[in-house]
Amino acid sequence: MTALATAPLEARNARSGLVVASRLRSTRSMWERLRGLLGHAPLEAGEALLIRPCNGIHTVGMRYPIDVVFVDRAGRIVRLAREVQPLRFIPWVRRAHAVIELPVGMIDASCCAEGDTVEFVAAGVDA
């Protein structure tokens, strides 16, 4: 995923203080937003992809499941989708402005819940 962005971000759950992703890459172009994780190896622990603007996803062509967090412009979680399997669609999430695609299990590991806020900071910056 190193080609997706130059400056890695970290995503944290503001309520719990837990790290959602320690190596969050952001898409830079419309092509990268459309492609998402297609053709990429499964995400490793700590890795994630931030797609913005985005309010819906699909996993057509993927070979592995992912956890998906939909956030509004303020970073507030508006929907969570656990273990989204290949060949699935989540077409439109009201109020969503961005999507964080994560390895399976990271929603629960970071205690994310709808209404929580995800904070985006430069990787390695202390809270």
C-alpha cells in the first residue's frame, strides 16, 4: 500500500483512545478511490485505507473480507460494517463522507461504535 500516499496517518477512536489504524493511507486520485483495495494483498495489522470522498463501497474482485467504518465530515462514525465478504455492496450510507477499510477484527479491537469520533493525526504523534 505504500504507493497510496506519502504521509501516513494514524486513526484513533477519540472516546476509547484506542488506535483504529497505525498506518492509514489515503487515496489521492479518483482512480485510487475507485480501485480501493482491489489488487492489493490483504491488509496487515495496523494498516488501513482512507477513501474520501466516499459514501459507499463494494468488494467485487476482492479475495478477502474487510471491516469498514463510514465517517461523516467531522469524523463521527455513522455506520460500521464488520467482515464485509468479497462480492458485497454497501451502496450509499447517509451522511458518510469517508470510508476507512480495515483488516477484519479492527472495529471490535478499537471499540468503535456508531457515534464515536475518529481522529486523524500524523503517524507516531502522541495523544
